[in-house]
Amino acid sequence: MRNPDPAAAPPPLDDAARFAAVARRDRAADGLFVYAVRTTGVYCRPSCAARPARPENVSFHPTCAAAEAAGFRPCRRCRPNEASLAERQAETVARACRRIEAAETPPALADLAAAAGLSPYHFHRVFKQVTGVTPRAYGAARRAARAADGLRQEDKTVTDAIYEAGYGAASRFYDAAPERLGMTPTAYRRGGEGAAIRFAVGACSLGHVLVAATERGVCAILLGDEPGALLRDLQDRFPKAALTGGDAEFEATVALAIGLVEAPGAAPALPLDIGGTAFQQRVWQALRAIPPGRTATYAEIAQAIGMPKAARAVALACGANPIAVAVPCHRVVRQDGGLSGYRWGVARKRALLDRERDAGDGPRDRT
């Protein structure tokens, strides 16, 4: 995670800082340098769990190649000349995700773990650590996304879409459909026909905000300059839903959403009805894990969900996010720390980040 201020780059490390990083086995220093021990002839990552060496026997090198040119060999424990543990785990989980996505029926945890060369317990822990969800939850989201794709195809019946998505029984899909789709499968196929969505538009310091909700929770928070344009956006999303203006009770929900815009670092108290594909849900969940006042790059989000090569797809998922601020896509920046495009305008993105930074306490250079 990165500092919202791209100009605040970390200063070059001196030997004292390198010794301190090695002493605390700082994973954040991995990739910045390696250290070698004269008495053993090996070089290690700063985070290596090897027993500390005497300072007079330690030398620092900017790269593995430099250490090897000086006559040292890589440590067999931390393997500094190979991908880091986090990178290896991310690739392991990415392979498991691809296997889950390609399977007609959900693979058993034991089979996924065996393919990864890990125990079921260890695999389950690593998978959740990388993606934020369990293998079972990921598989369920993937099946729901397949069913949603099938429901959009007019040549398929609802039943066909459900069984082709990998559900052994239609009842299993219907039980989870309101949570995944925000409505029944038939209503989803008909563009929200029969679904009741309340909405209201309010004014805020960044223009106007439209808040819409199903009976399950908020399904849209849209920012813009023109209330009419925001309403057309909502209508395009649910062309056949029954849209009704919010009543006095709904005004409290609108007030909470406006409060998030005015103080985006506050913990959202809004129940959310988040649809989207399995991939989008993983990205949006990762966005909600970014602390207020911090930012992450698209590549870092891709790494966090176990798909390190999917930075472009992450950017598309951020752009498709319909719930501004509560799902904080404004905290994602370019690799160089610059502010990239934001669905509701870069100026609003900058304002939201500035408010979080001004409200934060303590250092914000890394998470």
C-alpha cells in the first residue's frame, strides 16, 4: 500500500537502517537489498528467519547478482534469488482459482490442497490470506457468476442457466440468489422487473449523490453534477425495476451515505447489496480492506487477490464499482502513485483522498 502523496518516496537506506530491517526481519525491505554473512558464505533476504549474524561479518548488496559476484551463494532457507514467499503463495492461489473456475463442480478442498502441494489446513489458510475469502466461498461466487451470465442469455431457461453453472440442485442457487443478484433469478433476467428499489438524491460538497437500495441493502451510491444524469444511470442498471422515491425513513440511509462522502475515513454503517461477478466481488472486497488514508496500486490489488497479472482487469472492476466511497475505489492509484481515472471524476477522487489524509493520525507511508 502506498502513501496518497506520490512525492513522499522513502529515502535511500543507510547501513544502520539496513541492520535495523534485518534485526526485525522486515518483509517490506525484501527486494531493496540482500545481506551476506562472511562466516557462512551465504546471502539472505532482510526477512530471513536465520539466526542473526555478528555485525562485523555482515555486508550489504543491492542485488542477488552483486552478492554472487562477491562470492556468496543464496540461502537455502529464504531463497533470495527466487520469488518471495508472498509471490509464491499468490501464484499457488491463482492456480487454484483457475482450477475452481474451470471445474464444472466445485473441487474438494483436499484435491485443491494436494495440487498445491500443501496440507488442507495450510492451503485453506493461505487461500483466505491471499484472497480474503475461503475456497468454498470463492467457488460459490464463481458458480453464481456463471449462473448470472447464463440468465443474460435469452436462449436459455432459468433452470438451464442454474444447472450449467454447476449447481447440483436448483434450490441451492435460489437460496443464495437474492444475496448474489439482489433479486430473484427471473427478475434479474428481466432487467430488475418486479424488484423494488428505493432511491433519493441529495446534495453534498462534491456535487450530488444518488443512493439506491433494495430490501437487502444499498446497491448504488453515485456521484455527479446533475441529479438527472444520476437517475438515468440508475435506470440503465435496472431498466425494469420498480424505482420509487425514498420516504422519510430512507432519508436516514441517504444521510449516512452523504456522511461517508464528507468524512470518507469513517467506518461505513450501511448494509450493502453488492452484486457483480466473482472477480469483481473479490476486487471490491480487497478495496474495502485498504485502510482510510492509504492507497494501493492496481498491481497491488491484483497481487492481493492472488492474480498478479490481472492489474488491467482490476482497473476495469474498479471502474464498474457502483457503490462510491463505501467500496473505496478512490484509494487505488497508478503504479507511480498518480491519480488515474475515476468514474466520478479525478477531482472528486483527489478530494476524498485529501479528506482521509487530513483526518488521519500517524505515519501513512505503508500499510
